[in-house]
Amino acid sequence: MADIINISQEVFSCKVFPGDPSPVKKRVMSISNGDVCNLTQFSMCAHNGTHVDAPFHFINNGKSIDQMGLTPFVGKCFVARFNGCVSAQNAASILSAAHACDCAERILIAGNATVTAEAARVFADDHILLLGNESQTVGPEDAPMEVHLILLGAEIVLLEGIVLDGVAEGPYFLSAAPLNLGGCDGAPCRAFLINMFAE
């Protein structure tokens, strides 16, 4: 049986991008207080924890999350391990490895990696569908706009805040379908990998 690997953060203890509101939960009904059931109300930013960015996040006439369909979020992917700034040459090497196992439409980068604008252009030119990373933003935290504009402008969805500790480099099957939030710039998701290619 194939291994299923959770790569999502728990929501209420998740990492939050500086300045974004944090998730909040409130128990509005409780069996212990005599209510018929337990019922939780919560609020959160669409970009808390493990989440996806749609083009509308940085492009005012770009597609919202509900307009992206499910294809970018579900299918074969390649996990690459990298630390530091991903250069154009690094991006090309990652894509070469991904193409070699027919998993280049979705790229996940494990490690403390920052995608540079030059790398973003390489990914965009290769027409990938999704780029994921462990940080809460795919580009530099202090200046994320340029990288987002390059990738989202090419309608590459971004899967941010994933957890890839202990995940080996190589091919996997990814499921990272977002909540169907009409008109929104992003959405939380429950992302996981299936190791269907292990020998």
C-alpha cells in the first residue's frame, strides 16, 4: 500500500506571515456545558499555514482561487531539496530532474529556500502548473512582489507553508486542493503526498 505523507501545518499553531491575522477558534456549543453537540467557530486569513495563492493575490484582474480548477493542485509532482537562494541554474537543474521522471508540472522545494526572480522566470518558461515551498512566501519575505508577479502572471499557483521534513527528493503524487472560496486570492488546503513511486 502506498505511503500517505501529510505535508500540512496544523491550523491553529501554524506559521503566520508577518502582519497577517492569525487563526482564531471559539467553542460556541459544548456537550460538557449541556449542549447537544460540540460546535466550533473559527476565523483565519486565506494565507495562514499551508495555503495556495491564486493569481488574484497580486494581479487585480487575475483568476481567483475558484477559477483555477483542480488540475494544478492534484497530480504527479517532484520534491527537490535545496537551501539558500534558488538561482536560474538551480531551477533548471530541478526541472531537469523532474522531467527525467515525468513529474515536472508540479515542483515542491524542501528546505530553507528562497526563489529568486531569475529562477521564477525559468519555472514560468517551463509552463509548470504549481510551485510549492516550506516558507510562508515563495519569494524573499521582505520583497515578495516580483517573484509573485512572475509566477502568478504565468498562472502558476503557489503552494506555501508546506512541511517536508524527512521527505526524500523524488517523484510523488500530490493532493493540495484548496477550499472553494469564491472570489478569493488564496485558500487554505490540506496538502499530502502519496509515495506511489517507491521501489
